Amino acid sequence: MAEPVATGWQPANFIELSARERVAALLDPGSFTELLDPFARLTSPWLPKQGIVTQFDDGVVIGKGRLNGQPAVVAAIEGAFQGGSLGEVAGAKIAGALELAIEDNRQGIPTCAVLVLETGGVRLQEANLGLAAIAEIHAAVVELRQYQPVIGIITGPVGCFGGMGIAAGLCSYLLMTREGRLGLNGPQVIEQEAGVAEYDSRDRPFIWSLTGGEQRVASTLVDAFVSDDADAVRAATLRLLQQGLPASHRTDRADSMLAALQQLDTDTQISALQARTLLAFALQQPAASAPQPEAGHLHWGSSRGEQWSQALIAATDWRCAAVPSVCYADGELGGRACRFILIRPDASNHFPRARQGEVGLLEGWALASLIEETQRADAELPVKRALIAIVDVPSQAYGRREEALGIHQALAAAAAAYAGARLAGHPLLSLLVGKAMSGAFLAHGYQANRIFALDDSKVLIHAMGKASAARVTLRSEAELDELAASIPPMAYDVHSFASLGLIEGLIPVQHADDPDKADIERVRQALTQALQQLPADDRHLQCRLQGEHRGASRQVRQCLRQSWQPESH
């Protein structure tokens, strides 16, 4: 373990500091000890295979020390390395540090956490391993915030996007500078997916008017707006920490957000003022109980998710949740009561960018509302219902309204609800029957105790659609396919995904588009067996770390544990 580093003189501008200097500027003077510093030489095993120079800290600095005398861990992402993107090692450093902070709190050591977020999200050169690591970060933030505040800091110039935008939405508190940006989808990706008329990635004033620090604070998606002075950032962090745990989190505002979003006029494009007015009102409303959905006949389409949903549970047993695109059915597997949950296409979706099965604003908040209602209903039951997420989601929704109205926060609400239900004792299984892409998968399915997938060529898993991934990585789609042949985390197919150790099993089926009785029985048996074999106290995601291609994830956690010394508190 490295010796404590004295902070010494630091430049006044927090934005100009390196990740290591930012950690030192935040922690109490003389208390900063870096864990897994560059001398540990834990680098990405995947970048050299693509001709990319590694960095010995993989772009993430973990500092252990104190904040105003309280035990703390600070994780800072280096935006200058690979755009602050997270691959296997970088993501494991953050997730592993948060997991150790959770263990501290279980042992009575009140360790809090600060995340300094300057990141574009998943590192596409390590796509599915980066996405898995971010899901594990989400799980750890949700659990740690039950004990101590998790504070996020977004300054700039990279901003905070992708799956780490969802992580920001999970934090107990957030602070930003004017230069920071916060969202889910980067401007170039939105332009690629939705067109320049929807989102012009070259119009910087427009972008900052929707996702910049001043707008996000006015919208109450962020708690504190500070200058970029390092002392001011530290002082604001300490003020937020002194507030203790919030009475509730932004992720608890599902019902007020759903009511406000459904009243929005989506025939015209939204302005920055409209967005901040709606959010500031809806996010300040008291948390309320979810409305009980009304039973009614669903009009089914022909998507993979819909076909398998009707195969597993009779079509007449399904009902809509808060919106038509999110539906559920109560049934059983092997005598265990289960609630099956599906996101499906809705050609009449109130938000046009979410009509093909994408997870958008309404879908994220509706998932949260439904899962929270399930958890409340089962709170006093000794055996709680299992949740079965049927996953066929092509992507999150890409659009101006989505970014302006905080789609990252909507997806954070869904991820928090799933993770919270799992921690509360609801067994959670995911069944991948079609696409499981990017932020959509993080919101619906990736928090499961166990993940299953049909053994079928149309089951695709990745951090980003191929056209957008090619644009971001400055490669052609053909080049991406060539790399994926030898680098499993970059591949889209389910067999490559299975080799990463992230799923419990592939289920062979003969008619994946139109399942017959034998196919249905095989799937039901696999899910039933998983529920029967899942230990009652298995409420975490550690089983995913055993895959042959997750050696670096295991090594990072082992080294962190060896250098983590709780007795020093």
C-alpha cells in the first residue's frame, strides 16, 4: 500500500487538475493514500490487442482518506485518457472500491464515497465488459447509499454520459460547474441515431442549454452549482456530506415524473425553459405510492419480447403498468410466485423517439413505479415474488426531449428499483430473447441475480449500435467485426457474451421467433431451476466475476482488498 500523499500546493482551477490531483484536492490534507497506483501496473488486457497504448492506472484513480475527518473513498476518472471511458480494469476499480466501502459500513466504519465523473461512459474497445462493470457500479452505489452519502462531481470538459450518466443519477447528491454536462447520450450519438435536425452536435450553446451545469441545477437534477475553484468544489462536497443521507432520492420520484411527462405537449419540440420548469416541479413533489394499474386487454404486436411473453404467461394475464409500453403479468415458476415484466414497442408512444421498443423517459419511470409497488406489496411476506425481466430492447431513446428531460435519471430510477428489489430479497432473473443494448439493458435486466439467454443468432448484446460505435471509435463497421472476432467483449453475438461469464446459461430453442411447447418448457425449466438453486442470501452480482475473460476484474478486486486497511480508520 502506498504511503499517504500530502496535498501540497494545487492549482486553483479544479477542471485543470489531473484525476490524481483532484482526489488530493478533495481529501483532507495528508490523508490521501492511492490504491492500485500506477506502480501496480494493472492495465487493460484488451487495448494492446487493438494497437492502443495503455495507461498504468487505466484512467481511474482511487484514493482512500478522510473528508472532514470521516472515512472516505474517492474515485476520479481521467477524462484525458480514452475520453474518460470505462473498460474492465477502470470499471472494476470503481466498483471494487465501492463494494469495500459497503463492507466497511457493515462493520460499523462509516465510509462515504465521492465519484469525480468526467466520462463518456463505456469504453467501446471493451464494450460488453465495460457495460458489465458499469452495471456493477450501479449496484454498489444503490447499496452504499443506504448507509452513507454517495456524492458525484461533474466539472468538465468531457462531462458525464452513457452508463455513468445513469450512475450520476443514482448518487445521493450531485454538484456541477458551469462547464460540466450531464446526460445519457452524447451529442454525436444522438445526431447519428436521430439526425442533425433533432440534435446538432456542433451547436455548443444549444447543447449546454439542455445538459450544462447551470441548466441541470435549475432543473433540480443536480444539488449544487459551484465555480471551478478547487477550494469551492471541496467546500461544496463537504456541505453535501454534512447533510447526511437524503430523506429520499431523485430515483424515488416515479409517479410525479410520470404525471408530468404524460401531460407534456410532444407535438412541438421542447425548450430549455420548459424542461427546467417541468423537472423542477416534478422532482420536488413528495414521493407517493404507485397507482394500481387497471386490468385490460392488451393489443399484442409481433416483437420477440411479446411472442415470448405470451408463450410464458397467457396473453390474457398481462396488463399495462403506468404506460402501454411497460406491461407485467403475475404467474409462477415451479410453484414460486413470479412477476414477469416486459418493455414492448408502442406505435402510439407519447414520446416519438421511443416507439420501437426503446427504453425512454416513460419506460424508465414506469419500470421504477411498477417494481417499487411490487416491493411495497411484498414487504411483509416471508417469501417475496421473483421478478422475471423479459429483455428485448433495441436501445435507449435518442432525442432532444429525452436529454432535456433527463433520460439518464429515468433509467437510473429503473436500475435503482431493480437493484433495491434484489437487495430486499426479490430473486431477479433476466431472460434475453432479442436485443439487449446499451443503457436500455442497464435499466431493464442487467441488475439480475442471474441472466439467461436464448441460444439464437438474433439475441444481440452490446454497449452501442454498430453504426454509432464505428463513428465513435473512428473505424468502419467491417473493422469492428474483424476486431470482434478475436476480442470477445467487442462482439455482439450471444456466444461471445456467454464467454465473458455474464450469463448463467444459454437455452437451446428450435423456434425462437415462434416458440413451440418444447421451447417454452425448456425456458421454464431453466428459470425454475435457477430460482430453486438461488440461495436466499445471494442478493449480489458476484457470480458474474468467474468467467474466463474476467480475470482482470477479479485481480483488481483482490488487489484492492489487499491494500484496503479499514483498521487505519
